[in-house]
Amino acid sequence: MSNERRKTVGILIFDDVEVLDFAGPFEVFSRTRLVAGSDSRRSDDSAPFDTFTVARTHDVVTAIGRLKVIPHHSWTDAPVIDILVVPGGFGTRALLNDERTLAWIRDTAARSSKVTSVCTGALLLAKAGLLRGRRATTHWAGLDLLASIDPSIQVQREVRVVSDSVVTSAGVSAGIDMAFTVVESLCGRAVADETAHYIEYVPKYQNAV
């Protein structure tokens, strides 16, 4: 598969981002192949996605647990993003009042074909006005805050993944299921199931609402 045909998956990272929020979807998208089997993962020949991290600058990002991450791209040099992933973590709280971050999310979302969030990344999407009037979810500890940011959001409190044009997911590990929901929608159930088998994960993406 040529690079021109691959969809780009840009995963926003920032200080105090939750590790599995970004690493889980990164694993799913970067390991997805249109040709089954372990050998197909040795190259990108049948990869439908080009997956990368993106941050405000190229500086090292310190995630939850003090994990140090070097972003692939900064906001200024990132390729066009087809699928935007906004993860959560304690770092989202400061970004709720960071207009530069919110503006980047709005601008990137406007050019993307699909916008997604993991955990409290939904708070940033809500603050950016991207969840207005939609069904959405977030980490259980952030549900009330999500509702207060934008009362027009139909907050879903007992589900793992919500797909209402924008795809949101509950906390931390639910981002893996969110990613599989997207893979299934774009590549079909067989590719999603085979990818889940490869990474030895039992997904719950079939329960997305």
C-alpha cells in the first residue's frame, strides 16, 4: 500500500498525558494490517494507517508516571491529519484554559475526516466546541465536568465507546476499544478482529453506541 493511500493518525501528546490513552490507540493503529498474519507486521506494505504523535513543540513530553516521550512532529511540521486522537490525563485540566491548544484542536479537527478522544480528552473536545449537541463519554471521574462544560452534550455514563460523528471513549484502556471501533468502520470487522488477535486483546468495540 502506498503512503498516498494511507490515512494519517495524529495522536496529540502533552505533559501529564495518560500513557495508555495514547499508547493504546498507537498500538492498534500502527499494528493494523490488511494482510493477516505476524509476518505482515514486519513491514508497512499492507498498513492502512500512518500513525504518529504530535505535540506543541519537539521538546520531550513527560507523561503520567514520568515516562519521557519524544513527539514525532510539532504542530507546525505535522502532516495533514486524517484521524485526530485527543487523549486524556491530568494534563488536560490546564489545557482547558489554553486557547492555543484549543485552537489547534479546532483547526485540525476541521481538516480531519474523523475526530476521536480517549478518557478526559473529551473535555478538550467539549471546550473546543466539537461535542455540541452530540452523545459523548469520558472517564467516569470526568462525566460531571464534561456535562458542565457544555450542557448540550448528551453524556453517556455507562458505555465504553460512543460514536456520534466524533468518537469518544471512557477512561484509559477504553481508548483501545475506541481505536478498534475506528479500524472496524474504515477497514471492516475482519481486519479489526485479526488485529485484535495479533495483539492478543479481547476488544469491546462491538458494544460501541
